Amino acid sequence: MTLTADLVDVEVQPKVRSKVYTAPGFPGSVVTVKPRYDNFIGGRWVPPVGGRYMPNISPVNGKVFCEVAKSTPEDVELALDAAHAAQDAWGATSLPERAAVLNRIADAIEANLEMLAVAESWENGKPVRETLAADLPLAVDHFRYFAGATRSLEGRSTEIDKDTVAYHFHEPLGVVGQIIPFNFPLLMAAWKIAPALAAGNCTVLKPASPTPWSILKFAEVIEKIVPAGVINIVTGPGGEIGKALASSPRIAKIGFTGETVTGRLIMQYAAQNLIPSTVELGGKSPNIFFEDVMAADDEFLDKAIEGLVLYAFNKGEVCTCPSRALIQESIYDRFMERCLARIAAIKQGNPLDVSTMVGAQNSAQQLEKIESYVKIGREEGATCLIGGERAAVDSDIEGGYYFQPTVLKGNNRMRVFQEEIFGPVLAVTTFKDEAEAIAIANDTLYGLGAGVWTRDGSRAYRMGRAIKAGRVWTNCYHLYPAGAAFGGYKISGVGRENHQMMLEHYSQTKNLLVSYSPKALGFF
Amino acid sequence: MSDHTSAVATTARVVATPAAEQAIRELVAERGELMFFQSGGCCDGSLPMCFDRGELVLNDRDVLLGYVAGTPFYIDHRQFEAWKHTQLVIDVSPGLPEGFSLPAGDDAHFVTNGRLYCSP
């Protein structure tokens, strides 16, 4: 799935090209909104035990548009009860049937793609053109991929000797806990849920506190498709229920995507319960442009320019955001001129307008943090080449959280080059040669993603192997196809997602060691 | 853990605004002793994570930056290298905290603002 390049191929695009979607809950919207949402537990909508709810804000206009359960650890226990009640039957479900359920989830998302895309945009602030063309189609494909992957996963048997055979079976872990971030609420849910279910596990999932609602719209879509208790969703504050879930002795694994200190806590809780964990954490991904990208003014150069501007994809709220651009000195001026012109042409505003390219940051907290980083960058001596301020938007959405696409020129020792800003802020610097490019690229705590742009295949290969990151996009960026393993080097995480190998992460190996010989060992 | 506070005799590496100090005191009165750990990346990154004291097991290289309202404030040693030219100012802002951090009162969270005190 490519992003902008494929927009025209997306079925829903031609009819909506100049459309502004009506905000969810308003007359004529494709999305209905209830005033209040309960937890989704055991296939039913269950009010929180404590009876408390919390307001849910749309970052598009900064206004509360519904309430969701403000759950407590008791609600996590209810969800775990439901998951455990469903586990044995789901774990024993035949592979054809399990795969069929995953395919039905995919079909249901696809049938409701426009509705969920608009809901996701309203919930997160991301442009609806992205959710229509990337988030939701990728979520659909993810379920289909794991439906197929689980059918093709084979156990192994080994003939130890002519009468002794070691059989190896994949068995489910059991009930797993999964905690997802706010930046891709539905796609991250798909990344987590699909492999867990495919491997025969039941899940208790906690969405991020700022984005609890779109996943509940997803639950409405699949509630009749998935057996009760296989997927359970509990909303509420991370400090209360995130901890209760992650530290519960009733889960067999914890999967987490988020920030580093929480990742450390997750692994600590997992260690205390002696269970496995997968953590996908932050990044400060380098995007490296060699001088030969400007050897011709052609399609490839155009693609490379877009490749730099992809830092603004999902308003920079992406763990793999290409937030450090390293540009070869010899082309810096000419290349940046082209890139800045492209950035200046970005249309920012109402995310529900299908022509909007950059929407709203997810929360007031994020907006403040981005401002604070731009201030730090300026104090450190970085030059602001474009943007740098909150964005002015139409009066109907002025309570939303908008920040201009920004470029800061500086050096790799600055904090804006070392820390994940999680906003549309690019830190740009130059390098002289390949060796310096590698040195700067790897001078970071993180190692999640990287981009390399060159017309020289050998150099692309050398760079790709030399960069210490879990994924090196080569002459592309921000593609997330199922089937390509995704995960971090260094402190960017432990484990991989998005690939059949995930089924191993969500299974345990059962070995049957069978003797077909009638003879005793002879010891006793 | 290492104590780098002695390296800066005149300027504290971490300070808190009166609002943050007040929130910390109220939280301590409610829950008991606390700890802060500076977060470094991704979705909830760059926020000061506030936990019950001892919730996060420290390692030998975590850096004690100082104390805010009597509560110890730590940072990862690798992150310390990247941040050491800035002073951290802990404040309070509206909205629920992210991650597993405790809130700074009702519907509020702690934030870290940076102030440069030497060049990188």
C-alpha cells in the first residue's frame, strides 16, 4: 500500500475528491455517535464497574463529542474473565474456521471502510484522505494476511531415530494483553489483534487514553462476527488499567506499542510474571538523500522530494517519522529549495476535507510538546526554514490542535535531532560522504526506521546494511505492507510485527516426543 | 544509579514550577512517596512519568537529575547525554496523562519544558 501515489487507485477516491465529510454525530454524517460508550467485554457492551465515564475530545475542533468508560482494574478483571471463558474453544477452533473469522473481520471493515475512515479521522485528527487510502485498507489487508499466514504455518517433525519422533506443534499462548497508541488507533489494533487471533489467542485490548472511541466503532462492526470473549476492549487511564492489564498474572503475553519508559515498565511487569512481551517503541529515523537523486529532473527526483516531505504524514505522529533528513552537501541548496516549495504547498486544515494533507495533532498535550521542541531547537541555534508556529485554521475548527509543517536546520547534537517530537517537524542537516552519512544516521538512541535515496544500487545496499535500524526503506518511505517485518533495533523495541513470524511470537511450541519402540531403556 | 547533580554546582538540572510542586505535594499526601522518570520517545514521549516510588525498577546507570518537591527525578543515562545541556522545568498542564503515569490532580498531567543553559 503506497500512500499518496495510490490515492487515485482507491475505490472511494474518485467520488469524494472534493468532498468535506460531515462530522460524526451530525445530521448526514456517515458515522453515528452515541452519547456514551461502555466497554466491549464478552461480546456485550458492559458498563464500567465504578460507573465513571470520561469525556472524549476530537482534536479536529477540541470539543468533547462523547463519553467512554473510565474503567478501573475491576473492569480489566471482567475482560480477563470473558477472555479466559472463550480461550479454550477459540484455541481449539480449526484453522479454516479461524481464518474464516479473520477474513470476515476484514470484509466487515471493508464494507464499513468509509464510516471507519471518517471516525478515525475525527478521533485522531489525521486527514481522511490518509485513513481512506492507507489506515483502513491496510487494516483490512492485515487481517487477510494473517488469515492466510496461519493456514500456511506448519509444525515440524524430526526423526530422532527410526522408532522415535519429535513432533512440534504451535499452540496458542492463551489470553494476551495488548496496549496500543493513539497515532493509528485502528491500524495498530489490527496489527495487534490479527496475529493474536490467528494464532488462537483471545485478547484484552486497551486503546490509548486519547483515542478510545474509533476502536469501539470497530467493535460495533465486528461484534456479531467474532465469538464472544475473543476480542475484549477496555477503555480508561493507562496508569490505572494499563498497569492492571500489563501486570496481571492472568495474561500469557503483553504486546505494547508506545513510549520507552512505559516499554521498560511493560518488560518489568512481564519479567515479574515470567511471560513474554513485544514492545515497539520510539524512533528518530534518518532519511538520507545522496547527490545522485538530482542527476536528472525526472519522476524519481519527484518521488525523492515527496520522500522528504513524508515527515508530515499523519502530522508527524508516526514512530517511524522520517524526522531527520540528511542531505548530501553538494545538492543541499537546490534539493531543499524544491522540498520547501513542496512543503509550502501543503494544504492544512479540516481533516474531514479529502483535499487536506495535514490535519490536527492528537491532543493539546502533543501540540504543547511540539511548540516546546521548536522553542528548544531555536534556542539551540537551529534555523527555522519554514513553519514553526501553530497553524491558523477556519473558525469552525479553531479549537483544534494545528501546527504548521516545520523544518529546522541544525546539527545532530541538538535535542531536536535526538528526540522524537511526534509532530510535523523535520530536522535537517548535511553530510559530505557515505561514511559521514552512516555516522550521523547511527548517532541516535533509536533504530526503528530509516530511508535511503540514491540511484546507485550498490550504495543503497551498503547503506541499508550499515544503518542500525529494523527497517531501511530504500527509494521509498512509509510503506507498511503486511508481509514485511517491522520492529526496532537498539532502544526502539524488542520483537517484530507485520509478518508471519508474529505467529511464533503469539504461540508456544508443544513437543510430543513419541517412542514407537516396545523396548525398555534398561536402566531399572 | 549515578548522581550527576554534583556536576552543576550553581544550576539545578531539574526544577518545578509552583503549580507542579503543589500537585506533587497533593499526590504524595494521597498516595505516598513518588518518583519521576523522564520519558524519551514515541507517542507519550518527552513527558515526565510519575509513578509510585519503586514502581519502575531502576538500573545502575539511570541518572538522578535531582529532586522536585522532595521527589527524585531520574533519566536514562543515554538520554541524559543528549539532554544534559538543558535544564528541565516540570510543570502541570490540563488533560489526562499518557502512558502509565499518574495524573497531576484531576484531569491534569505533568510536563517537561526545557531551558537551554549551554550549547550542545
